[in-house]
Amino acid sequence: MKTSLAVVISTYNAPQMLRLVLGGYARQTDTDFSIYIADDGSGPATKSVIEAYRESSGISVKHVRHEDAGFRKARIHNEVFRQAGEDYLLLTDGDCIPLPGLIAAHRRFATDGCFVSGSRILLSQTLSTRLQAAQTPDAAFNLGHMLTWRMQGDINRLLPLLLPLHVSAAHDRLDGIRGCHLACWRSDLLTVNGFDESFEGWGREDSDLTARLLHAGIRRRDLRGSPVLHLWHREESRHRLDANDAMLRQCLDEKRIRAKQGIAEL
């Protein structure tokens, strides 16, 4: 039986970025997937982008939103995990544009007892602004354009686009984890109780989730040859980063598996 797969896209008041990201999922070679938008309290413009995409794409899109009460990415993800009926979830952000083979790659390398972590290419502020302003940016996402962007300094590296598609052997390392795209069995997310909502503000909630998956015996594989394109944006406030670092260290020291405040506490 074919694995049912859903993409979970986090967003907060960045409708033009989300439009580009959703456009990337409209161009996938594997179209048998659904989308959940994990909306941390965005305004009406985000809703309009989602509704327009739902009408034009033919892809099942569910908009899961709560009210804006500060940075609560962990909580809105847990609500999506609670509602989702698909077997395999690809977690990504509303500033990460997928290339056409991303869904096919994650489906191909889905393996019991493992999660798959992907890589990213950083886009410059100038290029990110230009793409968001364009009415029809789709034609820009080809290797020829990206070679030009690299020569102009508008992307930080080209090698991830040139690598053959593959995944690493399974391993237990936490270092280098990115929240840009990470695919995991929903059952494994339930085992670790989802994201830990004890983390307040930006920082380390992705690393904490990954650490608890590893503590539960779920191993990591790294996807190469299918990066996402990360749009430039201003950084979130880091005012809670020291406290979140301390919480991550405690999780690692305790080898904790379940989130203190997660799906079960909703």
C-alpha cells in the first residue's frame, strides 16, 4: 500500500513567501499528497493566499490556525499532528521553496525507524524581494537561473543542487539539524508527544524534537540532492535563546523522549 503523505507548512504573516512556497508544491512530480498550513495567528492576507491556492491547485489544503499570542510554533504544529490522518509528515517552513522532486524524494526514502533531514540553499535579500514581487516567478526555478544567481551572489552555494539524489546511512547525530524540511512518521511524532510547548519564543524547538526522536531509538538519515530554497527574512527575536539552550541541554542530559507539554496536553 502506498504511504499517505502530508506536508506541514508553518507560517506567520508572510503571505507573499507562502505564495511562493505553495507554488513550489503545485509543481511537484509526485502529486499524491495533502497540505496542512500550521498558522501561528496570521491575518486575512494569509487566508486569501491559501484559499486561492486551494481553488487553483487541486491539492487538499487544510488551514489550521490559532489566535496570535506570540511565537507559538510548537503549539500549532501539535494541533496539526493531532488532526492529521496521513502516515508520513514532511515538516517545513513557509519561507522554504521546494524543488519539483522534493515529495518524490521523501516518499522514496521513507524508512521505518528513521526520520529524514534535508538541507537548504540561502537566497539573498535582493533575490527574495524580487521573487516575492514577481507575478509569475515559476520559470525562475531552473538550474540555468540558479547558476546565474550563484555568479551574482544571490544564493550561498550551488553544490546541493548538483549532488545526486541520495540519503546517508542511518545515524544518531544531532548536530547540523535544520527545520527547513524534516520528514517523520506520524506515529513516531506521537511517541515523543510532538513539539515541546515549554519552549517559548524562537529557538531550539526543532533540535529538542530531533533529540527526543533519537532518544526514542528513531534514527536520522540525511537527504542530499534535493535542497529547499530558503527566502531571506529578518531574524526572529532571540530574547529566549539562552533559556531555550538550557532546556535543550536538560533534555539531552536526561535523554528525555516525551515532550513535557505536547500533543497529549492539548
